[in-house]
Amino acid sequence: SIQPLNVTRINIAGEEFAWLPEVQTALKKTTNPDSRIYLTSQNDPTSGIIGLTKCLALEKGGENIRCIFDPDGKLNLDFSNPDEALTQILEKDLLMNVYKDGKFGNYFHLPLEDNVTKNLPYKAVEHAFVNPLTPGDLSSLRWIESSLGIGHEARNNSSLCKVSYAALNFRDVMLATGKLPVDASSGHQDCILGFEFSGLDQAGQRVMGILSSKGLATSVLANPEFLWEIPENWSLEDAATVPIVYATAYYALFNRGRLTPGQSILIHSGTGGVGQAAISIALANNCEVITTVGTEEKRKLIKELFPKLKDEKVGNSRDCSFENQVMELTQGRGVDLVLNSLADDKLQASVRCLGMHGKFLEIGAFDAFANTPLGMSTFLKNTEFHGIFLNQIFTKPKWEKELLKENFKKGIESGVVKPLPRTVFKHDKIEEAFRYMASGKHVGKVLIDVWNQPETRNNVKGCNSVVSAVPRTYFKGDRAYIIVGGLGGLGLEVANWLVERGVKHLILPSRSGFKFGYQKLCFKKWQDQGIKVETPKIDLSGFCTAEIFMKNLLKDVKIGGIFNSSMVLQDGLFQDQTQEKFKSVSEPKINQSSPVCTSVVLLDKSPRNTKGGDLTSTLMNMFGIKDISKLNPDTKLTELGMDSLIGVELKQTLEREYDLPLTVNQMRALTVGDVKRIEAGIMSSKNLKDGTRPEHQGELPFKLHEDALVRLGTGVSDTAPLFIVHGNFGGAETFELLAEKLQCDTYGFQFGPYSRLESIPDIAKGYVEELKQIVPEGPYNIAGYSGGGTIAFEMAQILEKDYSDTVNNLVFLDGSCDWTSSKPSMKTIFTSVLAVAEAFANFTEEEKSDFRNRLGDDFDDNIRLWKEHYQKKIPQVNTDRLVAISSVYIKFVQRVFDHLPTVTYSGKVTLVKTNQTQFFQDELYNIREHAPGEICVHVVRGSHFSFLAEDFVQETADILNDIFGNRNTSVKAKH
């Protein structure tokens, strides 16, 4: 126990902070580890002593700080003659000692039970909308009570409509999964989903319309400028398929593209909703239409929908082959308009399809928000590039709105506007609808049947119906709400939240008024929404000033609530603080004697995987798996069909619920078993930081490397670093001897479970991301050994075109960017790759021969045979892991031999080849077809493997040092 003689007591009380220098002095003088500084507070229930103690405990001398908080003043704190209670405090020597209701304890932050996905207090309401309760988590999509149900009547410029059917758009999926930021929607922050609907207006008229947001709801406030009467022969379900796709098509083609009869147009994704609408409009205007689709089934469908389209005018949207097709059909001229929804290289190919004076109409959002570079050379043809974001139409001039509405109306009357095919989900199947649309399996539209009632003349959908929704707090629109310090960061966020919850009158007093552009932006946004905003410049920290201010206000308005967000920040170490600083920080708060509520949000630093089973349940929902226990634990999520949308959702779930931030490569490496281990709490960020799993590799012939990129050597010159891409067996250890002899910094890529297997360009993109984390800025030297030359070639393209970096040298180390002429059979690939494993396990020649004779050209059959073959030799091996790792290498080798570069490289290329290699008949290893510029060839001694070994590696090192500008000696062999 601590003896009373070693204790210093300091009472923390008073608005003058006279205790502050006393605490500072005590902390400086306390050098004995047995000494204690007791901070005490009595008869002050709102004292901040607990927060002060927590802060001081982290500073120098803080290990001696202790706290006694007695809000009711019941303790005798005479340290010279301690009673039983005080003696108990001294003996226990606890940091925090709170005495309340006759008991000692402490105050803790304990989160309430998480009811996001279970035990929700649902309420039957007539007005509700759909939104994810947890951003990015589709499983948290719920119906939520709307403000329209508490008397928030329609404004003069809007019409209250009852929704019968709401349509989903891909933008909804992107927003709900978090792949697009909320700011991508110009609508309400608390409800960002839903842009079109069909239903009834206030007069009972059947209408369809478009909205800026909040359309996935039971009722909406719609702008009459964007409402259309539904034709008599259409059902409400028919009508819901029409608004967005045709409005987008008309807005793109006429408002922005100024389409005229006879022009040529390339329309991507022709079987999609906008694609079908655009084709219908273009054909009706006698335009020459070329379109693309993604599958053979969709090719058949497009022919059924538009018999006028000839086969040669339907291309493939999954690759860039449509570019040549367009040029052939237009005899090299290109098209007048492109309506584009494709991304990445297909977007660039689409741009190249434009003819002179062409107009590019971009309706895709992904590349826009990713800020994908666009080559300026396309504008040499006097072309135009238009971003088509229909949600911006609501802020356009009146003539633009009228042009769109009139074209749409004419289209309906002429029969050009036609209902689209659709898939309908009931209102209680919202999550299923979003996942179905995210999968890309739909044709036409995906609809939500809001009321699940049959539509008849005597029973119009949506009349006198309710849904079960999550209750939501709203505020009265006829009251004013005061936010003291309302122009500060916290105040502005509170104001935004109040506006979302129905407040129509804000009063934001502050000492300094407008100082920043963001404050004025918020002010204007609220005014545009019809909110009355007052911003008096006044200091309300004084009681008299505040009293006069409130009395004057109450003469004219009813006050609904007061929020004190006023604050002053004076951060610094405790020893650097002064009484004056403490006063300035506390003034906005200390005169507030009786707060109704104080709100504190603590940073959650711990994993929240306390719900048990939710991660596997989420996984089952994402992939449509009924029984996850039947899956092989080593099955990668990418093999189950994890696309970018699912990946984003799962990544956010892991970060939010398990405090496990993963990179893209680590996400791609996740297996079913990894997910189970994460849920069980036996896998952490440390286990996954390099994309590896916790099990030991065991007696396995192949290795999945822990690090994607390793440093091999530190150079002595300041030239650009060298990054070498692994060969077919994936390790960087092959280049260690070479790196020792190079005078530049050298790094090696190696293959692992994090690597992308979809294609060589995908692997290259992943490796560039890793490279950029180590060396953010160029120039670079890039080399590829053996099959790694395919990756190195694509990396050089990406660095120069996507990042505008300089690649000084692209080097092929006895490798090439094009191995297609040497492509072996599946059987040969298996034989060559698995020969390494056979040597590792000491197979006899007879055993090897028996295995080879049974191999065929079916991948799955060969893998099964390999599993049996190896298990006979080493029964104790983990065959599932063996198969998984072997499959990675075999698939990689397949990708190498399948890869044919689609673009040419104009930079400097060096080929270092051996005098014993016989992979290619072509002296230049097929590189000339893809690199028309300078190719410098060097021949060194050795085989494909030995030229990097001890006996011959110096020759290659001398060549590289020479071309990188690090030495003046001539190379030993030059061709």
C-alpha cells in the first residue's frame, strides 16, 4: 500500500482553474515511483476530472496520477487521518475511484446492444423509404419511417405521390455498397436511393417520374416538371421500367448530343435499360446504330428486340474488339456519337471510335469518380466529351427541362418509348433485389413492388396500405432550432442532420460569422431547399447577452430546441497549458448549468465481432450459398464469384465489425476458411498483413510468398531503381545474386495468394500498386524474367499511360511479352510445372511416367489426378492446400501462354538472352511485334536458369549497370 506521507492531494474545483499550476508543479517534482498525486472532486456532478485524469495518465509523470470522484460529497478525504474508506482507496491504488450511492466503481463507455440487424423496433407506417442502416452493408437495407408521415406536407413546387413500383438502377447499387461516395448523389444524405417510380399523384392520376433521390419509398415529393401521365394501355409495372432509361437516353442524345437523322452512333450494353431506350430512339430517327453486348444470350435478345440490327452491327462489350468492328463498318471514319457505359481500356477504345466532330456521351460513373486519365489527342478531331449525369437535370435551366419533357412526351405518343423487360421483387426482398442487380444477370429493369397488391381498376396499388419500418426521429417544421457555434465543423453537421430530419428554420449564432467557403456553400444549399437560415454574429458565452438574445427571439418564433456546439480548441501538453487557455476553452460550456443532454462519441478501437455467426451469414447472402459448411475451406472468395462490388461490401464489413483493414490483394487472397477464422477471432490484421494464412506450408513443393515485393539490394548510385518481375515459379530469390552486383536499388516481385489471377494485365495492375507504395514517383527500370516478361511489359504501359511516369528501360531477362507462339498443351503445362514437385518428393521415373500417361487436357481432372499422385507418395501432406497452391502456379503459367498484348510499347527495350535458350524461333523473342522502337539485344552464357547463377550472373549485371548508366565498361557479349 501507499503510505499517506507519499501522497499529494489536489482538489479540482473552481472556474478560475487555480489548481492547474499546482498539478503542473506536482508532476514535475514527482520522481519517486511510490509517490501518488490524488486529484479529487466532491459535490460537483458535472466535473471533468475523469477526462482530465485519463489525459494526464498518458503524459510524463502520469503513472503517479490517481483520481477520487465523489459527486455527492459523501467521503471524508482527510489524508492525514484516513478513515476506512480512504484507507481502502490507498491500499487498492487504483487509477479511478468513483464513489456513488455508497459504492466504489468507475464510469465506462459501454455501447448499447447493436440492433442494426436484429430485434429492430419496427413500426407500421404509411410513409417510409429504403436505406442501408450501415453504409456499404446491403444486409442492413431496411424500410425507414419517412418525415412525410408527420405532417411535412408537399411544398408549392412539388406533388405528393404514392409509389406503386420503384425501379433500381446500377447507381443505387454503387451508392448502397459504398463504391460511389454519397456526394455522388445530389439528393438527401439520409436517403440516397431511388431515382424513378410509378404510382398515383394527389389527384389520383396514374403517373411516372424521376427524382434526384429518395424514390425507393412508399411516397415521394416529386417535381411536376418530371412527371408524365401513364398511357392507358400500360400497367403501373410497365410504367416503372421507363422513366430513367428513356430520360437518360433523350437527355444524352438530344440535350447534349444534338442527334440528327442519319447520323451514326455506337451504343454500348445494348440489352441494358438505357441501351434499349437509346437504340429505339436512334432507329426511330433513321440513324445507323452499332451496339455491343456481353454474352451470346444477350446477342440473341438484341436481335429479337430490334430485328433491324444486322449481325455485323452487334459487337462484344467484354473486350476491345468492337473498335476494329466500328472502323470497318464506317470505312475508317468512326461514328458521330458514342453512348458509353464501359470502363478502363474499353472506354479508351470507345473514344478512339469517334469520327471527326464526334460527340462522346459518357453515362458511366466509375471512371469519372476514379478520375481516369483521358488522352487529349482525341480532341484533335474537334470532338466533344459530355458527362451524362441525369441527376443534374434538376438544376438545369427551364428550357433544358422542357426540352427533355417534350421529347419524352412525343416518344410516348409515337410509340418509340416502350416498356422494358423486368424482374420484380416484393417489398420485403430488398436485399435480394440489390444483389441480383449487382450480379449483372438482369435484362432490362429490376423493380420493387412496394405494396404487393394486384393492380385492378377497383383496387389501385398503394391505397390505405402500410409497411413495417424502422422508426426515425423527426423535428417539427413550424419551430426554430438554435445551434450555438452553428458555423463550426460540428455545428454544420448538426444543422445538416436537423434539416434531414425536417427542420425548416435554423438559427446559427456565432462569434465570427462566415469565414470559409464551405459555410457559405451549406448556407446556399439550405436556402435552395427552402430552409430559413439566420446567422447572427454574437458571443453567447455571457449570461446577460444570452438572456437578451433569447428574449428577443421568443417574441417572434417558437423554439424547438437548442444545441450548444460552440467550442474553443487549445491542444497542447499539460505542462504547456495556462489558466487563461483553460478559461478560453471552458467559457462556452461552464455557463451552461443544466444541460438537457450531453453527447460524447468515443473512437471505437476494438473489433466488434460480438454478434456470432454474422460474417458467415453475410458471406452466404453475398454469394447465394445455402450451406457454407460444404465448401472447401481453401476455396478463394474470388472463385465463388467475388466481383468488385461484393469485394467493397465485404471489405467495409471487415473494417467496421472486425477492425481488419485489408488491401485489394489481401481481399483477393481471402478464402472461406479465412472468413471462418476471422469470425472466430483467431485471425487478425497481423496474420493477413501480407495476404498469407496462418497455417504452416508443411511439406509442400511450392511456396506462396508472404511479400508481394521485397528489397533485394541497395545501390550505390542515384539512378532509377530496378523492379524485377518473377518467372513462372514466382520467387524473387532467383535475383539475389544479380542484385548484389547491381549499382542501383533493386526490388523483386514474387507470386503469392494475394496475386490477381484473372489476367496478366490484372496482375500487372496489382504489382504497380505495390510498386507505388514503395517508390511513389518515377523514373523506373522494369525487368521481367521468363514468363514475367508479360507482366513487366504491361506494368511499363500502366506506369507511362495511367500514371504519366517515366520508364527508363524495359528489360526482358531471357523472357518475352508474347509467348503465344510457344503455347504448349494443357498436359505439357501440368507436366512442366509439376515436375518441380515430383523432384521435391523424389518420385521414381516409373511413377512419373505413370502419372504423365494419365494426364489429359481437362484442368479439373488433371488436378484430381495430381492430388492422388502426390498423396500416395506423401500420405501426411495437406492435399487440399497442395492442390490450391499447385493450381495457382498452373493457372499463372496458362495466363502467360494465353496473353497477347493489345497495345504497342514505344519506349526503350533491352533483351538479355542466353546462348542455350531455344524457346523461340524468332531472334527477338516475338518482342518486335509489340515494341516497334529500339530493341537492344545482349547474349550471355548459360541456360535459362544458370545465367543468373554464380558462374554467369556477372555478365548480366555488367550489361544492366551499363544500360542504367552506372558504369563505362563494355558488355562482354553484344548482339
